[in-house]
Amino acid sequence: MTTLSQPSEHDIPTLSEAAGIRYLHFGTEWIQGAMAVADPSRLVLEYTRQMMAWLLFTDPPRAPASIGILGLGAGSLVRYCLKHTASRVRAVEWNPMVVTVCQMYFRLPVSSRRLDIVLADAGDWVGDPANHGSSPVLMVDLYDAEARGPVRDSLEFYTHCRQVLGERGILTVNLFGEHESFPRNLHHLDLAFDGRVMVLPEIDAGNRIALCFAGEPFACEPDQLLDRAETVEAKYGLPARRWARALMRGAATGGRRGARARLQF
């Protein structure tokens, strides 16, 4: 295991607040996370909502399995999953200052029977065989102070992420479409997941969320996917029908017989 390096001056969390939204930064204008002060569990940023698109294909895992989150940010995904699912949540964050700030200013629980905060480098954590098979849902959001591209994007890293999923699971990754790292990330994800990668359309902020599938194929008719999306919208308050239609368009343009063909991910 790699010894954690000490955070530099570029890794010190800073805060801003406007119109009832509290933001996390690392000394730059780039937003690392956000929270609605009056509704802490709401996912304020569009890309964080898209990170939950795995709900189109699987229910939240049951104990002892957990939802894995690599990169704490402002704790948005942690807060949402704790409120809207009954799953255990394991969040991996290398910077202890981020954990402290989240607990002080972003309503992150100091203690919870369902939440485990692991202070570790995400690359080391996914590479540890003890964590393989522990999280059939894994969300990866690893950015530095410039917030322009993932700080972990090697083939080895994504291969280890697949091993964390176990026999069957889904990885969602926050990528940045306009950054030079985007094609490299997609190439490594394609290799690690045998080409079973779908990417949601780019949002205004430039983020692009990749969904990667491991294990037995997720196969369904388009109508089944839309029905599932309606259920997700009703239960979780997320724009799941928009995601489903985007994935159907992506499947159609990716060489399948069209949007009415049976979908397989």
C-alpha cells in the first residue's frame, strides 16, 4: 500500500455560498461539490444526479455489500444514498481535511451504522484484494484542485474497479468531455469492461458520465427500460427517463438495429 502524501496548499478546502447553495472548492473557482443548505440530501449538480443512473439497471445493494464512492467531494452522493436507500455506504477519501470540512459544513454524519469513511488513496483501495467484490455499485469522482480531469485513469485502476464490483455490477465515472484525458479514460474503460461502456450526453458544465457494466449482461426491451425509468423517477426523484432515452439513442447509433431493438449492456 502506498503511504498517503500530505495535502499541499492546493488541496485545502475552501467554501462559498450563494442563493442558498454552499459550494466546496480547493482554492480555485472550480466547484468540487455543492449542498442546498435547506435540503442537504438533494443532488444540486446535474452530474451528481447522473452518477445515480445505475438505478436504471439494479436496485441498491443489500448488506453486507455496499455502495462504494471514490472521492468524497462535498458529500452529496453520500447524503443522497443514506437518505434514499437502505444500503451501506463506503466512501474513500485521501484528504482528511475534506472529511473534516464535510462533517462541519456539509452535514456529513460523524458516525453512522451504515456509513464507513475510509481515509485512503482510491488507487490503493481498489487494488486491495480485501475490497474486491465488496461494492456491486461503485461511483468514481476523483478530481484535483483544477477539476479538469480525473486524477486516477489508468487501465490498472479501472481493472481494479471492476474487481471491486464482484461478479456483477455497475461503475459510474465522472469524466470531463472537453479535457484531453477523456479519450484516454474511455479507451481504458473499454478495455477494462470489454467494451460494455455507455456515456451519457455532455451537460453544460462539461461533465460526461460513463456507465460500465460487469458480469452477466443487462438485457431488456426499450419499453422495459422506460418502465424502469418511470419507477426510478417516482421513487428517487431523478430524471431517469431522460437518461433512458439517451442510452437508447446511444445504443442505436453504436451499431445496434435501432432504438426498438433489444438493448444489452
